[in-house]
Amino acid sequence: MRTGYGLASVLGVVLLGGGLLHGTASGKEKPIVRVATITGLKPEKAEYYRKLHAAPWPKVLKRLKDSNIRNYSIYQKDIEGRPYLFSYFEYTGKDWDRDMARVGKDETIRKWWKETDPCQDPLPRAAKRNEIWDGMEEVFHTDGASDVKPAKQVQRFGTITGLKPEKEAHYRTLHATAWPEVLKQIKAAHIRNYSIYLKDIGDKLYLFSYFEYIGDDFKGDMARLAADPTIRRWWKQTDPCQLPFPEARKKGEIWEGMDEVFYME
């Protein structure tokens, strides 16, 4: 979990997504910046990486929290036989560069990175900047049911699918102008904090999504969502844009789940 990212390389691509304030329009809530990044994972180091993140050092977690980082998840998924890591977290501070500099100077964090960095295999653009994680572009976000009290413990989901290059413009336009009834149905299904990110890996495009479920009947809510006429019309627009992974295609689905290997509130 390295967070010493350059402002231009990570925060800049997130700002393109807009909608950086969660909560009501009262202006009293803290501004929240959503950050999504990706890196490769060396296959021979995958087990050790997962072990480290299953029991992260308490001082590492404290430094991250003191640096205004919250709701931090890391997911693992194989893409064409190679493991990758997708991270999502939220920044609530006022000075990103200062907070990230403090993270980078922390003695315990630097010791942690000596354990984690050798496990990771940065994408070419990140490697050229001598960084581990590469930023992703947010192409969709809705707060959804963020103003609804959770029925029980919040469930987090990270998923992935491919995107056809010739359909990229259409997919972007759809999600930049999402239909109001679609957003209404997402909220009614007890989904909140739903973002989709776009990333090119090699010569292919991929979509990564993160959302939270706050209801008490996930299967039932998803069934009702899938049966909604507007949602079905929406999917007739979006499904032809996407390239499901083989596992998802076998199940007649578009999105494939990823394994969460780390979480910090």
C-alpha cells in the first residue's frame, strides 16, 4: 500500500471525473477526493504480498489515517495470466503534497515499502516516473444511497471488465450523461459511492468499478435492478461496449469480481 504518488500523475486524472464532494450541498462536509490506481504484482511474490496486507503494521495504518486517507481497499485480479493490483481510497485533507510527503518520510512507512515494493511490477508509465502505482481515469460516479443509513455492515465490491476500443467514446458519453432513472434505480438498490475507472494496459482497455452495498438483501436488490425496464434499456447500450472476462462470460455476466486483499476504514 504505497501512497507516495505525484500529484500530477494520480490526483490529476481523478479530478477529470469531477463530482469530488460527497454528502449534501450544504457545504459543511469535508471535500473527498477519490483516488484509484493500478500496478502489477509479481506472481512469485503474490502470496507474500497478500500475507503482509492481511496483517498490516499498526504504525503504517496510523500514518495513513493521520495523512487523511480513509476507506482504502486493494484488490487483486489476473489479467491475461498476470496478477494486477487495483487500489481505491479517499483523501479528506487540504494539502495532498504535504500529507504525501509526510507519508514518504515516515520511518515505518519506508520500512514497509522495502517489503512491498519488491513484490510489485509497475506499469511502464509509472516505471518511467520511478513510481509504483499508476493513476486511473474516473469516467463515472454516483453517490447513490450515500444519504441512506446502512441496514447492516457495508459490503465493498471491486469488479473488472474489458472495453472495446471502438466503443470507448460511446461508453464515455453514456456515463458522462447517465440517465436520471438509472441513477434512481442504483440508489433504490442500496448501492452507494459507485465509481467506474478506465485504464489502458498494453494495447487493451479495461474498466474497473468500485461500489458499496448498504442493504440487507443483495441478491434480491440485484434481481430487482436487473428486472427494471430502464436498466435493461441502459444495458442494451452499455453491454455491446464491453468485453467480459471468460469467467464472467460463462456465467452470462459482464463484470468479474476481484479479490480484496487489504482494507482500512
